[in-house]
Amino acid sequence: MGEFPIRIPQHFPNYLALKGLPVKLVVPAEGALYIRFDLVMLRNAPHPNAARLLMNYYLGAEAQTIYANSGLVPTIGGVAEKADAQVRSMLKSTLLATTHPETQQQMLDLAKQIFP
């Protein structure tokens, strides 16, 4: 049997499910790609206070700890240090690139050209 490196993008949350299998997660020294998760409240939302409560929950320590233990980088300080030891090193990775709203349509158009 040989060894083959593979890249499985955006599957850090499944990392812990690989426990016991003969695989090893390696985050390149150069860093890891990431995507943004944004929260917004629509203008004239029918229940603006409920929307604020939901956003506050997502940005709170409880939800951020869940994200961190899934291998997702938390947005508030102090959470990464409390995360499960198996994912803590992933959370300290250098972050490389992400999507940007101002260039997203241009990138989607390019992808349509490349992958018709």
C-alpha cells in the first residue's frame, strides 16, 4: 500500500469522525483557505428583536465553542484555547484567502466559463 495526499475542502467538521482510521489531517504550513459566514438582518424584518437574539447567540461563547470543536475558526477571543485538543492546532492555522462580496459575481462568471 502506498500513501496518497488528498484534499477534502470544507470538511474540517468531519475530522473527528475519522478517529481510528489510518488518515492524518495536515494543514499546510502556508495556511488554510476559509469561507466567511455572515449574519444580517433584513430591513423591515417582521421580528427584528428575534433576529438580534439569533445573531447574538451565533456570536456568543456557546455557539462559537461548538464551531471551534468542529474545526471552524471562532470569531471571538478565548474560544480557540478552550476547544478540544484535537482541533486546537487547526484553529491556530494561518488563514489564506476567502470570498469577497465585491468579486464574487466575477468569480462565478469565470467558473461558468471554465466549467460549462
